[in-house]
Amino acid sequence: MSEKPEADPKHTIAVLVDNEPGVLARVVGLFSGRGYNIDSLTVAEVDTRRDRSRINIVTSGNEMIIDQIRAQLERLVPVFNVVDLTEDGPSIERELALIKVVATGENRIEALRVADIFRARAVDSTLGSFVFEVTGDSSKVNAFIDLMEPLGLAEVSRTGVVAIARGADAM
Amino acid sequence: MSGTEQNLGQASDRNEAAETMSGAEILIRALTDQGVEVIFGYPGGAVLPIYDALFAQNNIRHILVRQEGGAVHAAEGYARSTGKPGVVLVTSGPGATNAVTGLTDAMMDSIPIVCLTGQVASHLIGNDAFQEADTIGITRPCTKHNYLVKDTDEMGRIVHEAFYVATQGRPGPVVIDLPKDICVNQGHYEKPDLDNLQHKTYRPPTTGKPDQVAEAVKWMAGAKRPIFYTGGGLINSGPEACAKLRELVKLTGYPITSTLMGLGAYPASDQQFLGMLGMHGTYEANNAMHDCDVMICLGARFDDRITGRLDAFSPNSKKIHVDVDPSSINKNISIDLGIIGDVGQVIEQMLAAWKQAGHQPDAAASTEWWTTIQKWRSRDCLAFDQGKDVILPQHAIQRLYELTKERDTYITTEVGQHQMWAAQFYKFEEPNRWMTSGGLGTMGYGLPAAVGVQIAHPESLVVDISGEASFMMNMQEIATAAQYRLPLKVFILNNRWMGMVRQWQELLHGSRYSETYSEALPDFVKLAECFGATGMAMRDPATLDDDILKMLDTDGLVIADVQVAQEENCFPMVPSGAAHNEMIMAGNKDAESPKVTGDGMALV
């Protein structure tokens, strides 16, 4: 695409699919085949009784591209429903990250202090390291990682965004 | 993701009436229940159980092609000319990969195909077994949907679902991958209620939203310079949709143009028809599209061959777009009013809404608009000057048209100049009579497609308008035509060049004819004879009519080698990167023609 990705607004799109083999490959193939961006993608079965999975995709693009992404997703045979959570009203987005910090002395204490401010929990500890678990929207996770960088950031594992619309209406 | 066993829970619900048989027998039974009469295929190791089951029955006829690519094109020709889905059966590995071009072709042109591919036995999948290919992975982007059958009990359900998906909504190809053990194992089958099938997730749209239809009709009635822009969606929607279109166009009195894929939806000989639009469309059609104030797009998709440079496409019009596929709307061109629905049903709604509101077209504006159009028309953009020495390709097609128009004729083409000339000079009066590869532009489509058409219409005249280069891409299918004694007429416009590529090289690449000359051509007459067909050479403009009549009156397969002017170009032409009303016209290539830009060079 000619536009720079960072210039386009991000959209979080939730896709409810029939949990048949290859359905994730269909969705991912659609994005790569048509040149759309994927910033983050999460997928898990959400309804075992009816065999349904939910895919949350964070993508970016101008209005025409986002509409096109939505229409293309809806066109896939095993797709039940597509919702643009960014467009269709207020929604909540969360990410979970496990962050390994290797530090001793002052940096170790500072890392704990920052973790406290971010309500991150230390879920593993040695005398020279921590693994923190932090949840929040992506910007909070980013901020936490940025602060850990000078304190001994060693490894990051993030889930990607899960999101849901506010209010009583279900997808 | 999990899901391998999701469909297995139905065993307990099984009806007493269910029968037990092998997977291959279930497959054939389900195809029979779908009303399938013909399969185009090629056997191989992985599909032997299916060929065994075919051998044991008489409901379905198998047509043996000579390469799997030909099977898919033949099925496309069958589907396009009948409105029924085409069925293909190929083996695993190379059988499936050879089918990929045809599947992509059917995907681009929205042709309903069910393609059965063999697969190695379930336990071998992923082991790089002999003739194994990841058919599901390879065909995922070039099919509307695909299935891997993992349980013989699921065979029946999947086959019926595949036909539903292939034919409903915007049609397309569907692949069913069949591991050999699944075809051998015993399983249960029960014929479902085919009239009331409902898919779990797939709900194709039918009628348009009434308020949108009412609004569209209001815009149409208020238009000063309206135009109908129609496409292949009408052919897919069916003859009834085409009949409704004719009613709507007559009711309004507005001009109508068609894409390559839509030819025949509206009678080409009618005064309101402006001819095809687009890159090789008529001067009047492209100018009318550019200058219109209300564009009514019915079942077309604003392809780049139609629009030319996007920012210059019909800048002052309000655009109405009716399409069964929501992703077609606003894909390339910003639409003012998009109506999602089956085009035939929406046209019916439009007719009712127009009559109910008592709309009348603006008579004064209409007269003025038609006066403008007549001025464009008088330019006679397709005119050519047939001399005495050498046959012009345009002339050859025009004569073919004149000499076949009273007959029950189906036309297929390959891809290139001859295809565009056929679209310009052969006037189609009815839908389903014109089979061509539009979206993918697959050279070698026409001959196998003609095989499929002739199988479906054994008594009709089927002509493949071909070029010598395209013909050679799938000429092995001559053997298929010979085997089934298909009286095809292959009309090769032989200019000894890959003509369209040569034309682009002349116009865009300084006449540097890199690798486009057809060296070492065979003697097509002898070639025909070695297949047991009749070969004819046509050389002389003076005897062309007699030669064509002789071809038509010859029983059986004829290959006609029509030697045409070598360097004739196809005009009008909107060069890539130009606006759609900037056309290079025949006869004045230099003076007032649009110049090919650097940007245009990079476009296809």
C-alpha cells in the first residue's frame, strides 16, 4: 500500500467464526493476500457447545480499506459475524504481557516499584530476575515495557489485543 | 485450532433410512442427487476408488480431458452456457495443481464449479507422500471455499454444502479434497431435503433494501444523462434477470453498456446498446460513462479494465451499484448508493418501484443526451477498411457473426486481440452464449471451454474464436473433442504474433518485439488431420464467406487457420494510466492520441 501504516487509524475488529479446520488460515491469508496490515491477532474458542471461535484483529487503514476488510471477512464462508469495535461504539481492549527483567541492586528495586504503580504482579522471581505479569490496554503495556527497558528488560511475551463492546448487546 | 472432531457428533442423530456404502459411492450418489449429469476429469492413483464407483453406474457421464487444466475450463464452459454448476474430478498432487489456473479463473469470473480432488490417505497427509500436495492450502485463496473430508460419514453433507456454496450468492469454485481411505471406507448417506438446505454461517443476500431501491429509482428518474453499466452478475443471476433488465432499459429509454463478462444480457443489436465499455470499449460507451450524471451499475465490479485512471473515472456522476457481494461495493470506486442483493431481484424491485412512483424519464434531457451519444456514435470507432489482399481479423469475426447469427450458436474465446475483436464485432442477443476468460485472462481457456459447451449443447454450433498462440496453450484438448466426436469449429485468427502483447510492445515499449513472434508454428491443417479432424486454411478475403460456410457445413471437428493481417491493432484502446475517455483510435495513432505515461508503463 502507498500510505504509511502509521498514518492510518487503528481498528480493532472482532470476527466470530465457525471453529472448522483452517479457518484461521483463511482469515490470515485474506490479510496477506490483499495486502492489509495485521498489528495484532488473537484467537481462541469461545463457545464449545456451538463450536465457535473469536478472532480479534488490530489492523490499520483508511475508511475505504477498513470497510473493504470488513466486507472481505464477511464474505468468508465460515464467518458468522464481523464487528468493527473501534467504529461501532465504545469498547474495552485488554492485553496481557509477561515481561522478564534481569536486574540487581537499585534497578531491581526500581523495577518492583514501577511494577507496583502499573499493578503488575511478579509471577516468577530469582535473585537476579523477575517475570512480571501486566494487563491493560496496549498503551499501558507499551508504557510499562518502555520503563523496564533501562532497568534490565530481557524478554517480552504479549497476547495481543482482546476486545469486547461495552453495554448489554452481545455480538 | 481444534475442530477435527466437531462434526462427528451426528452419528446418534442418524436416521434409520441412512444407507451404508463406501465413501466413493456416497460421493457419486450425492452428485446424482444434485442432478449432476457430467463430470470433466482425469484419473490417477488417489481417485481410483471414485473411478471405480463411476464405472458401476450410468447416471453420470465422465468426459476424459487431456490435462486437468482443460477439465476446469471445460466445466466453466459447461456452467456458463447452462447456468448449472460444472463438476471436475482430478487426482491428488499434480492433478490438483494443474487445476489451480482454472479454479482461479472461475474465482475471478464468478463461475460455479465443484472440483473434487483426490488426496493421499489420511494417515499419509503431511508426510510428503507420492503425489501429495497441500491442496487445501494451495486452493484456499483461489476458491470460494474448500473442504477436506475427514470422515466418510461427512461425505454426503459436505458434497451438498459444496454445491450450495458454489451456486448461491456470488458463485465461485469450491474444492472438496478426498483422501483415498475416506473414499474406500464405509459410511452412511441419506439424501437431505435439498430445497430447504440452510448453511450454518453462509447467508447470501437476496432482495435489496426497499428504501434504497426507491431512492435509486428516484435518482434514475431525475437523471439528465443516465447510463446503465451492466456486467457478468446478470448472466449469473440468470435469464430471468436479463429479461427484467431488458424491461427496465426499455421502460426508461436510457442507454446501456456492458462489460466483457456481461455481453448478451442485453441484445447487442438494440439501438439503446452502446457496445462494450472499457479498455477496448467503444468510443460512445466510454464517453457516455465519463459524462453521465447518474450511473446505474448492475452486477459489474468497476474492474481496472473498465475504470482506467481512478481519479478520472466518471467524475461528475452519482453512482448506484447493485451487487450480491458487499465487498465489490466501494472497492475501487466510491459509490453513492450501494444496494446489496441479487441483481435480478433488485431489478424487479426497481421496476415495481419505478411504476409505483409513477416516474417518467425527463424527455427533453433524454433527447439531448441521445443527441450527444449519436455524435459519439457517428465517429464509428470500430470502422476498418478491408482491402483485397489480406483478411483483417475484424472482418473475419464480422463475417463469422453474419454467417452464424441465424444459427443456434455459442462462442468461446481465448485471450488477447482476437478476444477483444470478438467482443466488439460478434453481437450477442442472448445470455449464456458467450464464454470468455475475463478477470484472469487465461490463454488456452477457449478450446476446453468449447468442449464443455458442446457437451452441454450437443446439437448447437460451438465456435472457439482463437489465436494461434492461445490455441497452442491447450491444444491437447483437440483429442478430447475427437474422442467424443464434438463438432467444434476452432476459428484461429492467425497473425503469427502474440498479438495483444505485440500491440503493447508497439505502443508502450518502442516497438521492441521481445519474444512475441510465434516462431515454428505447426501447419494447423495437418495438425487437424492428425487428430482425425478437418483442417482448413483461409487466406483470401474474396473467398472468406465461402470458406466460413464450408467450415460451418462440415460435419465434425474443424480447425480453421485464418491467416490475418499480422500487425493489425485492436482499437479503440484506453492505454494503461489514461482516463477512460482518452482513447487511442484506429487511424490516428499519433496526432491527438493520449500519450502513454511513465506511470502507465508500470500498470498491467
